[in-house]
Amino acid sequence: MKRRAVIGFCFLIALFTGMIFRLLDISQGETLRQAAQKQSGYVMTLGKTRGTIYDCNLTPLTNAVSRSRAVAVATPESVTAISKALSPYESSLLFERLQKGRPISFEWPAAGLLTYHLPQRYTAQDGLEHVIGYVGQDGHGVTGIERSFDTWLSECSGAVSLRYRADALGRALTGENMALEDTTANSRDGVVLTIDERIQRIAARAAKNHFSSGAVVVLETGSAKIRAMVSLPDYDPEDLPAALEDASSPLVNRVLSAYNIGSVFKLVVACAAADRNETGMAMECAGTTEYANRRFQCIGGLPHGAVDLSRAVAVSCNCYFIHLADTIGYQPILQMARKLGFGRAMWLANDFCTAPGVLPGARDLSAPAALANFSFGQGELLATPLQIAAMVQAIACGGIYTEPSLVEGRVSGEETVAASAARVSSRAMTAHTAELVRGYMMDAVENGTVSGGKPKTGGAGAKTATAETGSFDADGKAVIQAWCALFYSAE
């Protein structure tokens, strides 16, 4: 028993000695040190970015400018730097946050502090708010291109993060180095639009100088690419509550919305007549005319005298177009309208399309009075500004109709990848018809309803309209939709 006790005692001594040496080795070893550092390391995300939206010249429309920011922890050096850079009130606000022990980020860069730059998603957009759209609180696109390309723009994401060491309560350890990790360069990838930022800026400025509610759309003749797309009133994507409360409905994209179009539709009737070689009709306009037991009149009831098709377009003679529509019938007019994109939605991107508008059917137009209203763009007929621009584009480029496009493609690295197949074009009218109607529109600028807007150089072709809506404002005044559809220059 004595010998067994001695052996057991020696074994215990050896065991405890081994344990002591093992604990000593662990406490001074690299493994424990790395584990401890890992457990005390924190990562704070200071800001996130998503893919950039560009114009056709690769000018950024989002992420165009960066904001300088600073990071600070509760150290005497940080307190001194903040006190020198900011007012006493601003400094006191930051000091309250510093007392919590965690690093803070703020927009006022101060000398001696760790600084970084974070791209600002939205800046002054010159009416592009309705095109670009905005993102929700979850960081995903809600409207516009932000929504249509949400998956891709989210994949092109980046962030600025801060790595630092902290104690068990998560408070930053003073005297320890903080490191910034910046991957915002990833957000240089994104989407390229057909918009030309320079033309967009000019269009937006002109629109704001002349009306508070309306739309401007500019297409490139031939390609039908949208170079400018302005909807007023606009809104601040950083202040959506104000837009939601605004009675003028700034979130409505008026370029894509359908309205009464009035006399600009006379261009469709003129194209239909010219395509059937029915351009020789002439009449004497007395300012009013009897048709289908109803009296119709030109604007103000003023007579236009002797008019042919060219003069009727130039002076916008309702009486002439009523009898022209009666001569050729509604079928050719409906057929031409469909060829020119009326009555169907235009898809600009996923989840981004125009209203289809309203194109009356054959049954609707079988009534003579309905045909009379249809001939000068009244009645049930509705169309969007983009549909009207596409119609004029077809006339301007020799009768070839091409559906407008808004997206050039995607940017990934140094390559631009096409987003979709090229838009399909089709002949809507003969080249001769397009030439004739262009001449009618140019005569309207030189000698007709658009003479007051004649450009100083280059000439132009245009058609105006004053469309009755049948509705009234709060003061009892009739609501009128005014239009000017044109091509520039005359060549």
C-alpha cells in the first residue's frame, strides 16, 4: 500500500506539472493570441454603393460626386481635431456619441482624423428623377431604371468598412490602429442609357422656364434613341415624403402617361390620306361645318378660307380634316395609327413602360360624329408624349417607324455589353408620303400655327395642338392639353 501511494503521488505530481507547462505554453502561444485578436476585432460598415447609371457618353448620372467623411474614436487627439474643425454646438453633438465608446462617422472632415470618400447616389438630376427612379429603405430599386436593373446594380455593389479592435463591451480600444477597406470601385460597373446629359440639361432648363407641369421628350431621328426625357414637376429622391404629400403629383412620369392629344393627330390622318394618294381635296373653310347633324368648328370659329391638305395642316383646320376623314374612311386612319404605335404600350426596360393610351376601334368610329372628333384628335383618343415623338420621328426619317429605346447596355469592367436586341423597325408609310407630310409641317412653321416658334437657323417642321379634355379645374376653368410635336432641323 505504501509503495502504491508513492507511485500514485508521483503520477499526480507529473500530471499537474504537465498541465502547468501546457497552460504556460498556451498562454504565451501564437494560437491563443490570434484567437483573442479575432474575437476582439470588429467591422463597421460606414457606407454602401450600388452600380452607376451612365448617359450615352458615359457621364455618370448617379454616384457622380463623393462626400468626404471622417472617422473618430474617444481619444484626446480626436476631441482636439473635432473642436478645431466644428462649432461648439456641432462638437458637443459628436462628443455625446463618442462617449458611447464606439467609432463614429460624420460628414465634416477634420485634419488629423481618418477620412474616406463615399459616392453620393443622387445629385441635381435635371429632370432625370423619373428616368433613374429611386431605391427604397431596403436598398433595392422601387421605380425607373433603379427597379428595372435592380439585380445588376445590386451586384455592382461596394462599401467602405472600418476594422478596429474592441473590448468585451464593444468599445474601441484606444491606441490601436483602425483600418479602412474600400470596395466602392466595384460600383463603377452599371447601366448605360441613351440619354445625353447635355441635351437633357438644356431640355429641363427650357421646360422649367415655360411650364410647371408637362413633359419634354427628345428622340434622335433614325435611331429613335431617347436623348432627353423631362417630366415636371420633378421631385427630390432623397425627400420622398414631401413628394407624396405634394398635390401636384410629382411622382407621375408625364412622358409615359396618356393625354388628350388634339390636332397633332391630324398628322396621322394626313399620312393615311397621302399613302392612298388622296391629297387633292380642297375646300372653303367658313370656320364651322355641319356634319352628321352636328356643328363642328375650327379654333375660335375663325374661317381659314381656301384650304388644301398642306394648308389645312399649317393652319390646323378642323373642318377640312372632318371631310377628309369622311372621304377616306376610318379604316386607313386606324391602320396608320397602329403602324405608328398608337394604342399599345412601349417597353423601355423591365417593369418600365408607357401607358398604352386609347385608340378607338372600328365599332367606336362607325358613328359619323365619333369619326369627326377622331379626325382632329378628340373623343376617346389618348396618347403619351413618347408615342407622339415616335410618330414624328417616323415622318422625319422617311416613313420608317422605330420604337424608342432608353437603354444602350451594361458596363462591366472595360466592356459595354448590349442589354437587349436592337429595336425592330418597320415601314409605316411610303417615303413619298413622309416627304409630303414633312413639307406640310415645315409650312406650319413658316406660315402657320407654329410661326411664332420658328428657329433662328436650320428651319423645322412642327404641328401644334390645343386638346380639350372635358374636365375643369377648381376655379371652373376648362383643362386644356397643349402640344407641340416637331422635328429639327428642316433637313
